[in-house]
Amino acid sequence: PPPPPPPPPPPPPSPKLKTVPPDSRLLRVDEMALQEAGANGSSGRAEIVVTHHGRTAMNVQLVLVDAAHEANKFYRLQCLRVGRSYAVFSRWGRVGEDDGIGHYDAYGGSRMNKCMLHFHGTLADATKEFASVFKRHTLNDWPVYAATRAFDVRPGCYDLVRHVDAELQGDDAAAGGAGAGAAPSDSR
């Protein structure tokens, strides 16, 4: 059989993408990633990778809430520049139980710490892993979200926690909760 066709090219970046401010929470590296980087022999210094000319931080928080199955889980995914290499950091757990760093053990491994850090020699390799993990947990394509902020919530999959610094210009109300099912803010 012939090989499958190549995937379609990612959409062009939306002109409404905003530059990520230098003080944005999207640029904060998870403390467990810093500990994991230090435990893996790097200097422990890392920064979030920002693409699309400074307008897309490769840092997402995902949540899965399913009352019928008593699920209230989070999944954090970050792409990092660590020295001259790149890494993909993942952390997961139950909201309110595993979202702190109090129990980190440098020799505990990913199962005990509920986190992983995979190093890559190139940004392309790290981006490929990041996109694969994002798709596995959300069934959405990272290149599409990164360029357009289009995201569809799928049954049984993680949802994306919206951040005001990652919204499109003119869409700030959606990140504030009005577009995400919350009551609109009082403007009196």
C-alpha cells in the first residue's frame, strides 16, 4: 500500500495573537521541572520556549473533570530550553492533592513524583513530543491551537485552562471566565 499522505501544513498564525508579556505566568517554569532538570545533571536553569515571534508560550495546563467517575485531574505540559538542549516536562495528578511540590524525591522516578522530563537535542524534536502529548490528552492539534487558539473540548479528554495572556486580541473576556461557562463579571 502507498504511504499515508503527509499531514496538512499548520495554519498561518492569526494576526490577533498577542505577544506574551515578560511577566506572564505562562513563562514560569514549573518548580518540579527545575528540580527534575537539576536531578538530571543540567544546571537546573530552564526557560519556557516561546514560538510564533513571541506570541505562543509552549506551556499549557489541562484539566479533566468527570463527576460520574470522581475524576478531577490536571496535566501540565511545558516545552523548555535547558542550556543548549530542549526538554518536554509533564506533571499530572489530582487537583488539590498532587499540585504541590512538597513530596519531590530526586531519586523517586516519574511514577512517585508524577512528573517526567524528556531531553531532546533539537527544538523540532521537543516540539514533536509536545504536540504528540497535547494531542493524546486533548485530541486537538498543537500547531492549530498555537497558531489560532482554536480548541475543541472532546468527551473524555482533558480541557485547556485558558489564560488571558494566551487569548487572541479582543477575546480577553473568554479567558476571564465569561466565555468559559462562568457568569460574566459585574460591570457596574
